[in-house]
Amino acid sequence: MERHDHSGIHQHFYYSDSAKEREAFLKKEFPSLQKYIYGKTVVDVGAGDGSVTRIIAEHAKKTYAIDVDKSSIDALRKNLGHIGSIYPKLATADRIPLRSGSVDAVFSSASFHHFPDGYINEITRILKANGVAIILDWKKHKAPLFMKQHHKLFSKKEVITLFEKTGFSELLVYDSSHYYMIVLQKESPAGEI
């Protein structure tokens, strides 16, 4: 899969009004997510500089911040290194260096469209039975032009279908003007709780 370095664009874009909207949307809806995150082990895939990682870490027992971009991980360490429950890791979304069945929740914020095809299988591997995937991403028709030109964007329905094919079920769906957020639960094998 061909990779493009848009870190400068994303860094600039993060501080735009839409990125502020994403953070406000997440904070507004966070109370309904707490049961999936509070006191749990959570992975933030596509963590970037850690803006969402920080919000998660305020509630989680342990937060792994995964990003493929070394400069993003360096920025995250600089910005959030003082928080002892955050563990930054340089890795791709389809090769997360964690044990199978070791995490309660996986979160991705405005990054699902970057991930390689093996991402859903990888989070299925690292999630515990009944663990959740929380996907917050751009609505196809609301994404900025550069996003539409350089990334495959997914509708809510497409994301749900992809996850259902690998044994997840839809729990919650939220909308804002530019984003959607979906909570999906990994089905546990028969007889496993």
C-alpha cells in the first residue's frame, strides 16, 4: 500500500475549526463512552500528537498511543510524557505491538481512512472478548477536498459493514456536522464471557 506523508497538512488542519469541532464533539459524547474506557486498557490508533489520547487517558487505566509517524510520537511524548498512564508506540495500524486479547477498547479519531486493510483483523486480535472499537471519522460529504483527493473515506454504513464481517456488532452511532462516531463490540466466541 502506498503511503503519503500529510503530517504537515494534518498538523495545520488539526488547529482548524473542524478539528476543534471534532474535539468538542468527542468531549460532548464522552460521558456515554465512559463505560467502555473508564478504568480500562485503551489503544488510541493514529494518535498523532496526542490530543485525543489526553482525553482518553483522563479516564482509562492505561492508554497506548500508536502512530506510524515518528515526529507525531515525539510530539506526543513531549506534550504528554508527564502522564504516567500513556505508553507511546511507533507502529502501523496493522501491526500493533501488543499481546492478543490484552485491551478493552480501541479508539481511532479522524484516522480510519489512513489504515491498511489489515487494521480490523489486528484490532480483533488485540481486543479482549466483548471489547469495543470506537471509530470517529469524517463524513464522506463533509471532508475537506484534500481528504477526498488523497484518502478512501468511508460512510458510517461502510464502516459498520466492514466490522460486522469480522464479528463485531454495532452498539452506538453518533453524528455531528462533519463527523460520525461508531461504537462496535467484538463478539465473544460461544461459551466465552
